[in-house]
Amino acid sequence: MTDHYAYIGIQSSYVNLGFYHGALLRDPAHLLEGAGRRLRHIKIRALNEAKSPAVVALLREAIDDRKKHSPSA
């Protein structure tokens, strides 16, 4: 899990967009769900939700964070 930043879990009525280090991400829109030490996820029920600026910002932050902490960086 060190180099990975996100995962997609397909459910019957939504898609989970999960973040392996989501607890460390800024989330001003309060989209992230979960209570684990690190993992957080967003339930996406429509394509327009996936394209929202808040979701894009979380993805960019997660990618940037993993680049900073990756042994291969």
C-alpha cells in the first residue's frame, strides 16, 4: 500500500472511490467516509459526482502525497 493512492470498488448501486491514506487528506467538502486509521472512501452514485472539483482535488492531493512518500520518487 505504500505506492498506491486510490482504489475503485464496484457495488450494485454505487462505486467506492477509496483512498489508502485518506485520513491524511484535506476534505473541506466532507466527502470522505470511514473511521479506519488510514482508509477513507467516497460513494459515487452518478458520473457528475466523479467529475466534481472536490473529488478531483482529493485525487490530486492523494497522488501528490504518494509521490512525496514513495520510495521510488
